Amino acid sequence: MRTLWEIFFVSLKLGCTSFGGPTAHLGYFQQEYVQKRQWLSAQDYSQLVILSQFLPGPASSQVGMGIGLLRGGLLGSVLSFLGFTLPSVLLLMVFAYLSMFTELKMDWIHGLKLVAVAIVAHAIFDMSKKLLTTILHWLIAILALIIVLAWTHPFAQIAAIMIAACIGFQQIKKSNEGNATLSIHVPISKSTGIVLLSIFLILLFGLPMISALWNHEWVTMIEKFYLAGALVFGGGHVVLPLLEAQFVQSGQMSTSDFLAGYGMTQAVPGPLFTFAAYIGMAIAGVPGAIIATLAIFLPAFLLVIGALPFWFSLSRIARLKGAMAGANAAVVGILVAAFIHPIVTQTIQNGLDIILVAVFLWCLIRWKIPPYLLVLLGIVVGVVCYS
């Protein structure tokens, strides 16, 4: 029971302090779960990141669910999801309610975005030391970086990982990663994984049919959000046009309200998929927010938990360890690409921003200030410099 409470409160702390989008979240996770608490190794963490890139849905949330599962079983996975998601859901519900009466000023949030830039930079530096141990690793990372930057498509990350895995399968057979054995034990069986994946498919094809036969408000809402969570690759930004088509073009909410909610989602900590809570709250109040949130995250839960027993079993096969090492190197390149765009390009606006990021990074590396304290410093800086 103590372990379960620990999972919840650690993920709750991350849910309150993880600003900056999916890539930034992975940086926060790497620092908290790998560096500080050592719940899993850098290689095992990278495997979770790779799996999340292959699956549709919110990558950072799926990594968090996976860590919760490995640490505390199915209940640990649920608690990890709740802790990481709850803060942003509550904030967006409050914002949806207040936005009916007033317009909120959020310029100070820029300070938190600068903190996220420093967090991601530090995480990439730490992961590169552990995962890029040969010249070939570095070349694979650079190749993945070029692919993702040059081909702006949701499937670019998957293509980069697959190419890197093929190179690693052929070349990286005697490296440290290739000979290492992952120490992770997945606490659910493959039979349970098959059941969860089957439920995912049943809901994917069954909900549209049920919605067509039974035209009920809640059934339609569940169908729309479940499909959004099940069919979107590339993270929360990619889900925007799908949700806009479902709820703005159908006349259920105005364009201005939709964009205001999406802007607020960028400002709050936690996963971008919690935008569903804002839409649900705006359309149908508190019950709508709860149903929308659970529906959009359910596919991610079923997929990542169902796939993990098979994923880690495959990674233990000797001939595939070289491929996994290559994929690990690609993950570093992908994180660098996401760090460059959109994190840096959409956050750094002037010389002051560069100086502040450098100060935050110095605080992390030299003084080893915990990320949650750095977030508080970012709030103060945002209020002083940008409000």
C-alpha cells in the first residue's frame, strides 16, 4: 500500500509541475523516475519511450502509466495516470467555468515555459551520456534528428525509430547495450495483455455502431473522445483538428471558446489530452468533463498496458537487442528534434529568454535544484518579467 501511495503522490507532484508539453514531460520523468528515484534504468526508460512513439495517444501519459505498472501493477498504473492528470483536469474545469464570466490574463506562464526548456535540455544531456556510447550511436541520433525535422509528419518519429532499429540490428551486436539484459519484470501476463488489447479493438469498432444505433448524448461523447484518443499519432497537438471538427464544426461550441481552452491547455501542467476536460466541461458540466477525460485516455491505457508484456519480452531476445540499442539512440535524436521545434522555436523570443534558460539550466546542473522548486522560481520570474 505504501508503494501505491508513493506512485500516486510522485505522479501528482509531476502533474503539478510538468509544464511544456510531451517532450518536456519526458524530461521531468527522466529526472524524477530514473535519476532521482532509480525506479528503472535509462535503457528501460528508453524502451517505454520507444513504445509510446509506436502507439497512438499521449506519449508522456503512456510512459507514466507504464512506469506505474512496472512499479505497482495495474492499480499502480491507474494511480500514476490519476496523479499526473488530475491537476490539469481540475484547472481546465475551473477555467471553463470562469471563462463564462471573465477573460483571464496568463502572460506570466511564459516563465514556466522557460523552465521547461531547461528541464528538457538537461534530460537530453543526461540521456545522451547513457545511450550514445559509440560513434554509430551518435550517427543514428543525428539521422533521427534530420528525419524528424525534415519530415514534419506524425509518422516521422516511427519511421526514424524503425530505420534506427534496422541499422542497430545489423551493426550494434557487441555494444554494451546489445549485450545488456533489461532487468524489468512486467507484473501482468501476456494473457492479460491480450484481453486489454481485445477490449481496445472491441471499443474501437463497437462504439461507432452503438452510437449510430442509440443516439444518446453521453454515448456520442464517449465515442468521439475515445476515437480521438485511439487514432491520433504524434501527441496532443495533432488531436486539435480532430476535436475541432467534432465539436466546433458540429456547432456544440464556438471557435473562440475552443481556441481559448486550447491556449489554456498549453499553459497548465500535465498532458495536452486534458483539453478534453475543458471541452466536456463547456458542453455538459462536471459529468461531461469526467466522461470526456476518461474516454480520451482509455485507449492509451489499454494499448500501453496490453502491449508491455510483449514489448519487454521481445527486447530480451538476443538478436533484437542490437535493434533496441539503435532505437534507443534514435530516441535521443527525436527528443532533440522536438526540443528544437516546437519547444525552443515557440518559447525563446529574445535575449532575456536565453539568459533565463541558461540560469535555470545552471541551477539544475550545478546546484541540482529539484524541478518543482525551479517551477516555483519560474512562476516568480514570469510574474516579475512578463506580466
